[in-house]
Amino acid sequence: MKDRIDLLARIFLSLIFLWEAYDSLKHFKQTKASMAAYGITWQQDLLLGGAIFLMILGGVLILTGYRAKFGAVLLLLFYIPTTFIVYSFWNDPPELYRINSIGFMKNLAIIGGLMMVYVNGAGRYSIKRLFATTRLPRRFR
């Protein structure tokens, strides 16, 4: 049962990042405008392209379970600073305080999930484990 839940958790966790990468690509100009609103004006194309790359690579690594710990580290490198930049609720006016504090806490929960993947690995149902336990037939050795 634990192995199935590990797989399901990895699927849900990776879908967040894969969807966000797709959305950022689809709405590239709007995402750059949002970055400018948060004060990120230096090398926007490079930063956004790098963020999309990290989200896709990290999401795929976690989804497949191949080098899931490395994927979790990549996503943590992206998500921790992003959370503190986008959801700095302690600096917000009262009308935005509540919604941004909730977003901040949700992102902390995602960061916690990534930390769990880093500590526990991919689990039984992963591509890495499949490669490690599959034996080639004698004629191909």
C-alpha cells in the first residue's frame, strides 16, 4: 500500500510543476509581466527559461522516479525563492494578506512534499528500480 501511495504522491507532486511549466510557456509574455510586477527585471528571458527547464526536468524526474532525489533538489532550488518572492504576505496590505498567506502555506506544503521525496526516494514503483531489477535474457548478455 505504501508503494502505491508513494507513486500517487509523486504523480500529484510532479503534475503541479509540469502544469506550471506548460502554463508559463503558453503565457510567456504574461509571465514576464508578472515577474516585472514582483521586481524581477534582470534577464527575464533567461530566468524564466531556466525556471521552465527546472520545472520540466524536476517534474519528469519525480514522475518517473528516475533520480527523484535530484529532481526534488532542482525543484526546491526553484520553489523556495519563488515562494518567498511571490507570497511575501508580511509586506502586503491587509486586503491581500489573507490570500497570500494561504498561498504561502500551500507552497510550504509542496516544499515539504519535495523534502519527503528527497529523504525517502522514489519508492518501489519507479523507472530506476525497474532498471535495477530487470535482467536481460541470457542471449543478450
